[in-house]
Amino acid sequence: MSVLDREMIVLAPEAESQAIFARVPDLQVLVHLDLNKVDAVKHFFIEVSASQLPQVSKIVKAANDTKYLRALFIREDVDAKLLPQLLQRADLRLTRNIIVHGANDWVTPERVMNAWRMGSENELIATAAVVGNHLYVLTCALERLEVPFDRIPALQSMPIEARSRFEIDEVGSFIYWPECDVHIDVESVRYATDDKWRDKCDLEKLTYSQNFGQAIASLRKKHNLRQSSIDGLTDRQLRRIESGEARPSVATLTAIARAHNLSLDGYLEELGNTLGKVLS
């Protein structure tokens, strides 16, 4: 089954949310759901106002037991300080499935459900916050990530007063600080905080660099050029590029393209075709 064909259901007992979720493609909106049918739903969401939590408590517990509850969206219609008491009143415990959104914030729940619909919940951002020197990111899979500002090079020099003035891309692809022209995505946060993820990314980059260098060498040989035939580059410089040890700059690629009697655009097009053959 394609990720676009995922069966997704949201239980939205209140009219206010029903109209909003009707806009999400491939999402079935229910007002009621029989407890006996909860285990048949593979991607299940619930949206309810904080004051109405008791109305869905049994469904939440049943869905939690099946492990298919992707998110419980709680809309703030009361003071946020009362949320723990309201959860207790509904006999619900605070779990990782819960995401609280403002009374007028429908972007966040829509973003989360669209991410699940596309199968990109682990790569897209649901929401984010800045607390002191730390950036907190919640993915659309409701994974909580935390990173100090000085751990990510692009954020290190950002003025303290500018840290909270960010925007989140409509679909959740990145966080953007307009004043500093800085973009951060989930991969950047994971790279800074997860050693295993960083090692995996570094290995993938190394592999790609080697393949890129191999494509440059293959195209050079196709044009019957020697490593010494590139004006402006030494044999050693080109060997390092072709072995994947060094990444060529635009100026370097322009020099290589000139040696092939091609424009930079024409060379990159041929290089792309060659790289496709290398990777296949």
C-alpha cells in the first residue's frame, strides 16, 4: 500500500474541528467511534478541547493499548495550568502521544496529519520552542528533540534576542529565522545530538562524494582527457576530487567543464547522467 493510501482516521467530536479536518486529503473524520472498532484503525488521531477530555478518555485508553494512536491533539480552551488536573479528571496520563495546540492554531494538527499521510512524519517538524540556550523540536511523529544553540554552527552566533523569532515552514520542512537568514531541519538537529545518526550521515556523504568523484573521472575518460589536461588544476588536486577526498568548488567545476569544451551547465548535465549510471 502506498504511503498516500494510508488509512487515517481522526476522531473529532466537536464541530469546530470537524470543519478544519475536512480539508485534509485522505482523512476520514468521525464524530463517534465504537470502542470495539478502535483496534481496526492503523493510523488514529483524536482532537478535542481540554475541557472535553473526559468525553474521549475511554477511546484514548483503548487506542493507546493498540499502539495505533498517533496523536492526541488537545486544544487549549482553558488556562494551560489546569491541563494536568483536566487529564487527571479524565483519568488520562501524560504520554508522548499528546500535543497541545492553541485554540486558533489549526496549522499544527494539519501539519502533523499531512506528514503522516505522506509518510514523512519522522522528517517533518510539528512545532518548536526556545527555552534559554536550548532549541526544542517536536517532529510530526511526536519525537522530542533538544539541542543547545551552540551545538549547531549556524545557530552559534545568533543573538539571544533573535532566538525566539522564528517561523516554521508550512509543511514542517524547516525552522527559519528571517533576521539571520538561517534554516534548520530535523536532520540538522539529529546530526548535532545523535552520534549514531551523525556517523550514518557522514558515511552517506562520504559514499556520495566517492560516487561523485567516480562520475567526474568517468566523464573525463569518456572525453579522452588526462588528469594533467585540466588547466588550473594539478594532477594531485584532480586525483583527490576523483577519489572523493575533496569536493570541487564551482570555480574548479568550471575549469573542468572548460577542459571538456562544455559550459558549466552542459558539463553538470552530462555529469548528472554519468552519476546516475554510477549509482545504478
